[in-house]
Amino acid sequence: MTPPRLIYRNGTLRIMDQRLLPDRVAYIPARTAAAVAKATKDMALRGAPLIGCAAAFGFALELRRLRPGTPAALRAAARRTAELLKAARPTAVALFYAADRMLARALEFADAHPRPFGPAEKRRLVSLLEKEARLITAEDARACLDIGRHGARLLPKNCVIMTHCNAGALATMGIGTAVGVITEGRRAGKVKRAYACETRPYLQGARLTVWELMREKVPSELITDNMAAHIIKTCGVNAIVVGADRIAANGDTANKVGTYGLAIIARHHGVPFYVAAPTPTVDMEARSGDAIEIEERSCGEVVVVKGRRIAPRKVRARHPAFDVTPAGLITALITERGVISPVNVRNIGARLA
């Protein structure tokens, strides 16, 4: 069983530091929205759904610190907090979804209290926000379970499946999205073997995904990213499932860089390519993948691995953290509301209606 990723208690959010896995499990205490945002930027906290859940608690933490005062002061603080959290990572839409949802609750409270409010009203506000944050996390856990069950039904018997990056329990508050499909498929007696791509440069597949699969007793093997085509061709891979950080209205999907290439390889070999994600990952305001902002991270994360330099000093490097897979390469979207296929604007809109 995966250890808790977030623990919220007595005005403190304890965040599992995923940079330390699989060597050890340790937690970072956060008492402000800025601390949650920093953990997100620094990759101690990662995984699109989990980032959103943490942001919800981060919002509640920040407004706990707000002194009783006027509705105008509450509105200003709430908007600042939401923007601070959303600025931590630009691609994962779950972060925006959670921050905006918490902001809406705070603004509703301000509208319902037109006069300056005191300590009693402040306690009610904090209770309201903490309740909303817990609701967001509970919804994520339920969505993961439903995604896993829907996805498992798509898998053939004796399935050999591949995944990229980490979309497991560590990325969510539940069983995970893509990895949840694999573990549910294993429980259904369908998954024969799973392959996890290492996922450079942060090695989420090597450090996190195989760690989770081993704990769930799923027969699995780790491969480097550039082995994927060979393994698909020679080892009988008959399904690929990945997560998503943002899905455009037409189904174009942003996920960890390397996903697009894997989808192209899957199409060449006739292997179904599935994207597993909860519906808040869909950004209906983004008409296509061209509207999705791709986070460009430090080149230092490419040339230094676990504190050791692997390239010449002063080398120039690129680090786009995500890429966009066109909807035409995706066999189906697996959501908590069911499977969407073919992947297009009409079917996505109908499912989300």
C-alpha cells in the first residue's frame, strides 16, 4: 500500500517529498500557500491530481492566517492565494481547477457576509474551506477507482502493458489513473506483465512507477525511454496507458515529455494507446493542444541526475517538461464517467455534459 501523500492536520499540511523516493519516505511541513507552491515548483510535490488536492489545502492554510476583517480584504486575499498557487506549474489543469474552486467558495462566503466579520465568522470560513478541500480529495480518490475499473475492462487477457512517467497512487489521492488501470487489470486477472519507461530527466518511471507496481505485486520491468519501440515490437505489448496533465477540448493531450513519441510508435505497431485521467483534466477553453502552455524547466535537471553531473559544464540543454499528443493518436480517453472513443470534440463534450 502506498503511504499517504498528503496529511492535513491542525493547520499543517505534510507533503510527501517524492524527490527522495524510493530510498526513503519523508514529509515536508507546509503552513502557507507559498510553501505548497514551492513544494510544487521544486517537484517534491508532483502528479497533476495530487497537485490540485494539495493546492486546495494550501488555499485553506493561507486563509486560516487571514485576520478577521472586511469582505473586500477577504476577496483580495483569496484572489492572491489562488494566483500564487496556479503560478506554481502552468500545464497541470487540476491545479487551476482546485484553486478556482476554492476561490469560488471564499468569494461566496464574502458575498454572504457584507459586513466586517469577526473570529466566529472566520472559523466558519476556515471550516468551509477545509471541508471543500477534503471533498476535492475524496472526489479524486473515487474518480481513480472508477477510472481503474473502466480501463481494466478494455484490456485483453494476458495483457502486456506499457506506461510512461508516473500516474499512480503517488500522483493522486487514490489508486492512480494509468497505474490504477494496470493494478485493477491485474486484480481482474488480465495483466501478465507491465513495462515502465524510466522517464528522463526526473526518472518518475524508474523511481516511482516500478516502486508502486512492485508493492502491488504486478510483474513488471523497467526500461529506458529509448527501448520502448524495441520492446513494443518484440515483447508482445498490446496496450499502452498513460496519464495526462491537460486535455484540450478536441482531445489533444499534454503529458510528460516522451508521451507523443510513444503514441507514434504505438500507432505504427497497431497497439491501442489509452489516456487515463479524471474529467477535471479536460480544459474545454483550450480548443486544441496548441493552446496548452508547455512548461520549460531548468536545463540543470537534464544535466544533473541525483546530484551528479552527466554532461560537460556550460553545455546548453533543453527541458520541455511536457509534450502534446494529437487526439488522432489516442484510442480512447478513460475517465471516471466512462470511456470516450473516438476521441473528438463531440464525444468529449457529450461525456462532460
